[in-house]
Amino acid sequence: MQWEAWADGTAAPNPGRMGIGVLLAAPDGQRQEYSRALSGSGCNNEAEVRAIAAALTIAEAAGAKRLRVHSDSRFAVDCLTGRDSTVIPHLARLLAETVAAFAAFEEVALVWHPRHRNGEADRLARAALGLAAKPVTGNLRRKRQRR
């Protein structure tokens, strides 16, 4: 049975305070929301990876064995799946620690989505810092109005 997680991280300003948000959905449809401000400061890429790491921790604690994690961070997804890397030492360490956490699961899949398809996790990450949710803008709004 597959679990689903949506993860997002934000830094305000960038770099600055970091917040993460995770929505975890169990196979039976039960959902858990997690929103937390992180200590210290960092960049948006660090916040995104930390949000995925939190999703793994929360899912493992809930008993998940097969997990699909959705993220709107191309950097995080590509680095965690081995398609890309970074030379920034603290990010490289964080990425390696997060990949090591995959071992707690039978299967972990990472899926990139554009931000507008990761709205709940984005809302939770921004709320952790006391920020309002981002409105849907641009072409997406026009497409929705035409339907």
C-alpha cells in the first residue's frame, strides 16, 4: 500500500528564516499536516530538502513502507535521485543524510510538480513563517477561468 507525501520548504528572505510544510496521506485516505519553522537561517534549497527529510521521518513514524514524495523543487528532486549534485558542503551533507533515510522504506519515489500542484504543502511551509498563502497567478488563473 502506497503512502503519498507533499513537501515544501521556503526561505524568507532567501536566504533567511526557513519554514517547512508536509502533507502525508495514508492509503486509507487519512491525512496529517505538519508545519514548522526551522531554527537558524538558510536558503530555499536547504528548506526544500529539509521538508523532504521531514516527510520521510513523518511517514516512517506513521508506518509507511512504500512512499511517493511530491515536491516543487527541481533542485531537491534531481539531487536526491542522483540526476544532479551540489558542491556546497552543507547541502551535500544534508542531501546524503536524506538519501540515507530512504533505507527505512521498501520503496521511495520522488516526483517533481510545478508549485501550483503543491499548494497544500506550500501553504503549510509559508504558514510556519507567518506568511500568507501565495495566490494562483498568470496563465493558470486564465486556464481555470475558461473551464
